[in-house]
Amino acid sequence: MTQGITEVIDNTLNPDFVRKFIMDYFFEERENLRFDFYDVDSKSPNLSKHDFLGQMFCTLGEIVGSQGSRLEKPIQRNCIPGKKCGTVIVTAEELGCCRDSVLMQFCANKLDKKDFFGKSDPFLVFHRSNEDGSFTICHKTEVVKNTLNPVWQAFKISVRALCNGDYDRTIKVEVYDWDRDGSHDFIGEFTTSYRELSRGQSQFNVYEVINPKKKGKKKKYINSGTVSRYNITEYFSLEIQINLTLASTGNPSQPTSLHYMNPYQLNAYGMALKAVGEIIQDYDSDKMFPALGFGARLPPDGRVSHEFALNGNPQNPYCHGIDGVMEAYYRSLKSVQLYGPTNFAPVINHVARYAASVKDGSQYFVLLIITDGVISDMAQTKESIVNASKLPMSIIIVGVGPAEFDAMEELDGDVVRISSRGKFAERDIVQFVPFRDYIDRSGNHVLSMARLAKDVLAEIPDQFLSYMRVRGIKPSPAPPPYTPPIHVLQTQI
């Protein structure tokens, strides 16, 4: 029976695997184990498609019974007797009963520059200490390309995996610069413990990254940068700006239209708006949302607008709560005539004007665009996004309908960073998801929309924190607890 497969480590003859396997151990039973080793040449899950390197046989009791529960044995290949195929080291550790998990996120500042033609491509490697003083890898972050001030994605790890439930056990964190050939450059390291990570001053932990070789050679050496742990909940409440795209998809009274007003259920636009809006409205204090539309002829003269208030009041486009936005949306469908072209730049610039006026980090703006994929001002939209990447704002795009969303994928910038006139976006601020990927054929719209909202909002915390990090904005200190005057005898609630 296969217990599991490790991750693949590229371009190395000395891999140190992170993935762990949990097994039941019984002293009174013989539990035979076999480790097979492969050189992976493709992404195929079929092991026969890869080069077999050898195998090692042992028992779980052998590992546990070895000194320090650390077993080292040669890898063997039956077809090549006597040939040295390397060795494998397997360690075992009895797991504590702690079932807690912790969600952590780290960033770094002013790391050493390691790449000749660029900056660095940093990633973190976490090690927990063993009882014999050695260290075991327990987590690796993703690589953040070409930056000395990375913000890594938040990750969840069990306390048992991080420190075996021992809150004071040493955790060593190494910082590396990723290289394509696998010869990653060591930047530095620091040590901490789960107890330190979980309390700290306002849970804002800052650690100096130290390179021991540099420290020993250079008298003036201070550090190779700093790594911080922080949490989005320590920052200010978000000020959510929601804008809605009305794409030119036909008459709302026709069932074939994406805007069709079915008296018995929400249309695609309504479902997407409600699913995402009901979550992000929790981070807006007054629940008042300016809701805009574009790509329509407006009454009474039929002029085409790419930035109009859904409630019909350009001086006060605010709607109360998501229900208010939904009401304004359906009311506007009865009064406006959907009409192309569809330009994104005006509404992006509209939100950017508000975001540009807030530089202290007290507000963050989220623009939600729901579209059928048609876009008429691609060049102008790219320029608007590049300019907005310097501001406290994010853009969510939900694509509805059967169209191909190549243009939206390009705006997302996950594969190729978006640029305009030779200037690249300062940071990633766009998240795109196609609505059709979340349609549950069983008709369970509640579950489908929950999945949609989760994926749509997945990148917002990282985008928010990256802005705060780049601007050097730290969380506001928590206010001191209120102490009532001694003479107060009773409190009215």
C-alpha cells in the first residue's frame, strides 16, 4: 500500500524532502517499509514514465530503534549489483498530541542582492529542532521573484509539524535566493520559537537575517536584511469601493441575456455580486458602497456612458449594503440601454482618484468588475492598472458568460506581469476568475458561490499587505484597555 509521495526537488543530487508521512507505530508489530526513488522527467503521475533510481527496505522499528531515531541505509538496484546508488536518511519522531494549527505570513526587508542582473528571488525554509540537536525541514515558502522586499503568501501549518507541540522548541528559518539550476544561494538565517511567533509585540515579529560567514569576515556587518511576521487583522479596517460593470449582452428582458431578470432566481451578474459582496462588506464600517456601471445609453438623451451611478444619482452614487447595490442594479436595467463599447479604464481611474488621496494606509479600496469579457480599451486599461499598482487598491474581475477570457487573463498578470509603455506594474493588484468554473451542475448555488467568493478574495490579503509593506506602514498599536474610574459604581449597557 502506498503511503505517499514526496514533492519533487529540481536539479540536485542531495535532496532534503519537506513532506512528512504520519504512520501508526506498534512496538509489538513488524511494519515493513519500502522507499522507491525516481528521477522525474515530466509532470506525468505515472511512475513508469520516470527513471527508476533504486529502492531501500527497512522496518519502522529499525528507524525508531536507530540512534536518535535516524536511520541511514544505501539505496539499492537489483539490476546493478554492487553499484553505489547513494544513501537515504530517514528520521522518525513521536508526534505530540497537539492538534492546533497556526496561520502565518512573513515578509522581508532589504535582503542581500544575489543575482548579477537582477535582485534576488527569495524563499524561506523552516526547520524544527530535534531532540539530538539536529534540524528537520518542516516547511518551504514559495519563491518571490526579483525583489529584496518580498511578501510571501500566508500558510497554515500544524503546531505539531512546526515544533511537535513544544512551544519553546527552537525553529530555524533560512533565507535563500532561488536559482534555476538548484544551487540556491544562502542569504542568512534566524531562530525563533512558536511561543515567540505567537505573542511578540502586537504579534509583529522582526528578525535579523544573519549570514555567519559574512559576520565572521566583516567587522561592520550588521545583517543581511530582516524578516517580519504580521497579520492583516492588525491593520486598519478596509474601506471597500465596489463598482459593477454592465456589459452589452442584449435586452435584460430576453432569457438569453446574461442580465435577464428572472423573477425566481438571480442572474449570473447578481449571483457573482452577492457572493463576493456579502463577504467584503464585512470589512467596510458604514456599509455604503458607490456602485457604478458602464457601457450603456442613459436616459433621457441616450448618451453613452462608461461611468454612471447605478442608483441614478451621480452626486451621491452610494448604496446601503449589498442588498442596496442589488436593488440599484436591477432598477438600472429597466432604465438604461446596454450599449458598447465597453471601457474599463474610466471606472479604474475613478477608484484610483479616491485611492490616491489616501496615503497613510487608513483606507484600502477594492474595485469589483463583473463583465462578459468584452473590452474595448485594452491599452488604456493596462496603463490604468500600472498606475493604480502604486495605490492602496485591488481590482477583482469576475467573468460571466461563455466567452473566452484571454484579455482578462492578461490583465490578471499571474503569468506575465502587466506593463504599459515600458513600465511594469509595481505589484500585482488584479485577480480574475471565470464565473462558469463555479457553476454546480447539481444546483447547489450556495456551495458554488461560497467557492467563488473564496477564490475571488484569495489574493486580497497578500495585495493589501504588499502595499503596506512597500510603503513601510506598520499596524496601528492596539488601544490600551479601558479602565473605568474608581468612583463609577455601575455601568449602563
